[in-house]
Amino acid sequence: MRPDFHRIVPDLLYSVMAARKLLGISHTTIYEYMRQSPPVLPYRRSENGWHRLILGSDIIFLLDHPQVKRGRKRKNR
């Protein structure tokens, strides 16, 4: 089933790439959010253990409460 990017279903599980498109951030940022303690973006493993799946309600929460820091860190001059 292909995700509808105009409407996020809270109970549906989304792949990392689908979440990337919905949130408008890179996949490396999503993996960073998953690695933080506590995780900004919690995930579940698929049945075979290869894929990380993100609950739609967590994507909605991150859209409502953005954690994204845009741009790169620069040295103070």
C-alpha cells in the first residue's frame, strides 16, 4: 500500500523513506532522531527485523512540535 502524503493515518506504520517525505527532512536526520535518548522519533522493527517502521501518530506529533535545526553548525568568528 502506498502512503497518501496528503493525509497521515495515525495507526498506520510508515517506512523511513515515507516519513522523510512527510516530514521534509533527510533520512540521516530521521536516523539521528531514532538514536537519541530518549528517541525523538520512536520506531518499531518489521517482522523480519530489517526495516524500521514509524507510527503515523509519531510523525504527526513531530510535525506539530518540530525539532529540526536547519543548516550546519558554524564556528563563532
